[in-house]
Amino acid sequence: MYKYDYIDQTLVNERVVQFKDQVERRIDGSLPEEEFRPLRLQNGLYHQRHAYMLRVAIPYGLLSSDQLRTLAHIANKYDRGYGHFTTRQNIQFNWIKLEESPAILADLAKVQMHAIQTSGNCIRNITSDAFADVAADEYVDPRPVCELLRQWSTLHPEFAFLPRKFKFAVCGAKEDRTILLCHDVGISLKKNLQGELVADIYAGGGMGRTPILGSLIKENLPWNVLPSYLTALLRVYNRFGRRDNIYKARIKILVKALGPEEFARQVEGEWATIKDGDDNFQQLEWDRVANHFTRPAYKSAQSISTQDLIDGAPANEQVAFARWLERNVKAHQVAGYASVVFSLKPHGSVAPGDATTEQMLAIADLADQYSFGELRVTHEQNLVLADVEQAKLLELWHKAKAQNVVLPNIGLLTDIIACPGGDFCSLANAKSLPIAKAIQERFDDLDYLHDLGEISLNISGCINSCGHHHVGNIGVLGVDKDGKEWYQITLGGEQGNHAAIGKVIGPSFGAEQIPDVMADIIDTFVKHRTADEAFIETYRRLGVTPFKEAAYLNRSKENVVGAGV
Amino acid sequence: MNQNMMQNSKNVLLYPKSGKPSIIANAWLIWNDSDNEKAFPEIEREQKVLAPFQWWLSHGQAQAKDPNSELAKRIQDQTIGVWFAADDDVLKHAEVIELGKLIWPIVGADFPIFRDGRSFSTAALLRERFHWAGEIRAIGDVLIDQLIQGARSGFDSFALRADQNRDVALKQFDLFTVTTQNSWRDRRSQLDSQLEQIK
């Protein structure tokens, strides 16, 4: 993975000094809270219900074992012994003291990590495919472009105070695993017929109050001109994006108001004047960065069939091991290797995406022993050991069991994506974690979950949509009505190449109703599914009506409320 | 103070492109009355003034053509410049700005509130597109923690808000010794270092 040179390191160290000074001015009163707020946000520091929350960037989801150890240490020393992996390849610590935040950043800087631009109205942490360079369907390894853009966007002066936050996703595979179309800018990498690296640019996607899928505004853009093109795009947004209404300030509103063609035309006009400028990447910069993303020293090994793997397990463990192989182990580009997903979604015990200090330390050791000391963080809030020898899968499974991260529920109903919600976040209208817990407890039967197959369930505690509920096959959104928490259900959302925004089925439900409503929706699916149909396929075939009818059948009026959002 | 004057700083932070930052006495008054057809009703003849760009478009341009106007004399004495509001689209008025390059010793760009970053793009466009070589002054809600971004986007002077500590402000420009993207002032350090190695 990428290693800082003295310039990267100096920048991060100097950022720590700068932030320390800002915090000191806040504490001595010379910097009022209102003026400090955007500054701390640009360094990932939120003020939440109980304490400050620090969001640390895991650029494009790539993490070394030593970095994970530092995160474990921070959780232990400055927090309450755990961290929360988010839907944007960040980790959050929920119990931070303002005075201690500079020391945490100094600890992070020692392992080449930071919290730069993990919040605020600026270019956020760039996210990408958690299976970069190992996924069998990959066209191009997106990481060198991600890293070059990370550097380009870090402390970019012109775009430090945009109308609103700005999120990039980069993907380079046949199947999109980045929710590309729900980003302010989605960069889809591929090779053209001449074998050159080019990008298709999608703009104006986003979730939140007004979910919109991004529009293709530029095709076949050579990789090296990304800085000038993105400068042009951000400049149009910075100058003309709305600043009068926070809910209409994202680029999606500008793109929608102008129309994608007109927006593209304006970007093109701006770009024409700077496209040949010296902002563009040079080949030697590519070489310097790409050289860090060489392949690990894979052993030459034979592929092992799943059946042989299962046969290698003790008889009394074969069923469980087979299930884990099926759900949590993914195909690899290299023969004899596989990628392993550790589930951070145990049923009903912790918040989705949470990991304790003890787990992080143990998983770091496993990464060292089984996966060249590297890990990936998925936007589904799980951890990945990307390069595991198939021959060692059984051994790894045994060891990971002790950390409670082998539940074979990846991609299943209980692999719930959820924001921290009203338990922590001061923006939230409703809690999300107890809802996730109640659903996991209700659907605790692994046999049944496996029979149901792939279903994504996403929960957001408010319309900011950090739980990405718009793209869940089943989405749950917390809403507030007369001081009480209610939950609105959407169906039919999807990520990936068939990305779609889910549709609201009707009035919201009380919290206690949600597990039953889920059961009614799932029962409807089971009743109507043909053969091995996935939930989303049945939904596409039948539409919302049967699910809606089941959800509202026998529900009395006091259990639903027409909170339209 | 006249209500049509913006806050008028006693001093400004001057940071030339290839120079050191310093605090100097402020010579330029900011006039804030786009609707006034007549020029500078209560402003002394010798006082240097930055007028709103919108006023220049609606009144100033025409007055400048009359050689006997007060404005024409000010142009001759180099005591008139303009300032751009955050929503002024400089690219729409390219011809006016090209002419202005011959007239205005200085221009300003306004921050209606510190967290509104439009004027960073205005400054960048003035430097990149118009090759504006004179001073660009940040005016309005200018705070210590915008100085680095401003200085890199294209500003070389800052009329800091009165309550901002000048000593703390001056130290900002020493905070970062490296950068990872090009700006008006500097080229990305990594590329510089790589090109150096090749030599």
C-alpha cells in the first residue's frame, strides 16, 4: 500500500500543529464556537450528544495492521474501548475530549493517518472498492488514482469552503461496489481500446433529502487530466451551487436545476481554459504512487475447490465452515487465494460496524499472519483480509471465531448497514441501533437467513442518510413526528450496476412494529419468490403492492403515522 | 462612520507573492453603495476608494468616459479600484475587467461570511484567466483561518476583521512548508522534488 514520503509526512505533521493551535484558541476563548465549528469539522471533529466524535479517514478503505493497532490504542486510551467503522470507509470514535484531540491526531500521524476533510463543506475522504486489485471482475486497480486524488484534494485552497460537502467515489471493476452513482462525483475507471487508462465521470448523485443518481457528464477522460477537469467541475459548483438553503446546497441540486447537459457544458467551458495547465498529473507522479501498489509476494499455489476445503474440516464443523465459505469468502484474481470478510454484524449484541480494542488488535495480528499485514474496510461496515491462502482458510476461521467476527451473514438480511443514529448523533431524528438489534434478534436463525439469500437492509436515523437507506433493498429511515420516533420503510433500493433509489411504501411505523413489519415483508417475498430468486428480483417482478399490503394489513392506526418526508 | 462604508480596517495584512507577510497601514476605503448614481458623495478627493463592481458596471463605466468627471480624475490619480461581491460573475464581464486592468491599482473580493468560499474562485480566476498582476484584497468577514486558503488562491492582501489578532495572523503562513497541489503561489512539493532529482 501507499507509504508516505517525507512530504506527505510533513504535511500531516504540520496539519496537527495547525489544529492544535486552533483548539488552543477555542479553549482560550479567542475563537468562538461558531467560527471554530467549520475548522473542527474539516478535521473530522463533531460535537455530538454526549461528547465530541472524531472521524478518522481510511483513504479508499486500505489499512495496515499497524494502523489498525493505532486505532485500537486510540479507542482504548481516548475512548471507551471501541470504534465504529462507517459507511464511507472512515472510523469514528464517539467519546472524545476536545483537549485530547490534538494528541490523537499526533498518534495518527505517526502511522500515516489523519482526519483531514472527513467532514465539513470540502472534498471528503475518497472511497473506493474494498476488493481493489483482488476482485476477479476488475478492469483497473483504482488505488493509484485514489491516492493521487487524495493528495490533490488534501487542503485544496480554492475548495475549502464549498456550498456543501463533496464526496468522490472511484471504481474500476465490472460490478460497482462503491455506490458510485450516489456520490457528488463518481469516477469510473477503465482501459480504452488503445489500452490507456481513462475515466467516465458521473456528477450530481447523492442521497440525503433528495436522493438522485449521478449523470454521466464526461466519457473517456484521460487519467492524467483529472486534476484540471475536477478543478473545472468544482469551480462551477463553488461559484454557482446554492448557499441560501443547506438542503439545496449539494451539487445534485445544481446539476438537476441546470440539467446534466448544461452542467457538463459549463464544466467543459471552464476546463477548456485549464486543460493543458500544469495541474495535470505527470507520468513520473503516477510511477511514484503506483509503485506502492505492487502485488504482495503470492506463493504459487493451486486453486482448491470449495468441496475440498469443506472436506478438510472436521466432520462436526463442516456445515458451519461451508456456510462461512459461501457467505464470507470471496473469489480472488490469484489461484490458491481468497478474500475473507470479517462480519462486524453479530446478531443483536453490538452496533453494526463496531469493533473493540481487543478485536482490532487480534484482527491486526491475523492480517499479519494471513494477509500480508493489510486490511480493507468496506462501506458495508465490515473488514476484509484480501489476500488469504485458501489452504489456510480453516485455520483462520478457527482463530477469527474467538473474536466473534465469523458470523456467516455477509450480504444477508442481518448484515445491516446503519448509522450511529440518535444514540450518539445530534443530527438524528431517531435511533437506528436498537432497530438493527431488534431485527437481528428477530431473524437470528442462520438456516432461514441463508434460505432468504441476498437482501440488503439499510437504516438511517435521519434524512442525512448516513446509513444509505435509499439504496437498501429494504430501507429504514427514522423520522420525528410530534417528539416521537417513527420509521419509514422504502423498498427496491439497490447498489451496484443496477443502482436504484428505494420507494417509500407509505406511512411510518412505531419502533416496536418494525421487526413484525420486516417479517411481513419477508414472508411476502418467501410466498411469491420463484426458485432461487433474490429479494430484489421478486420485488422488481411484482412491484411494491403485495409488500405494501402485507406491511399495513392488521396494523392499527395508532401504530402508523403519515410522517411524509 | 457612513453606513455605506464597509468596516474600514486601520491596517491590512500584505503578503506579496514572493515576499514576506507584514501588517501595513490601510490606504483603501471600501465604499458599499451600488445604487448611488453620483460618485463618492462624502469621500474626500484624495481618499483611495474601492467601489462595488456592480456600481462600476451601472454608473462608473459611463462616468469614466467623461474626462471632466471626478471619476476620470481619480483614475488619473490611481485612487479608484473595485471590489467584487461573492456573487459577481467575473467571467461574464471579461471586457470590463480587461479594461480595468489598465485603470485599477487594486481590486477586492468580498467574504459576506467567512465560510462562503466563492471569492477563492474569484481570486483564482482573476489570476489564471485575466492574469491580474496587481493586488487582490480579501475584504468582509476575513478571519485568521482563511488566510492560508486565500493566499494560495490568489489574494495578496487581507483586510482582517477588526477583532482578529494580527500576530496570530502573521504566523499562519509559516504553518505549512509543503503542499500537494498547485496553487497561485506554489507548485506541488512532490513533483518539484521529483523534477529536482531528475536534474
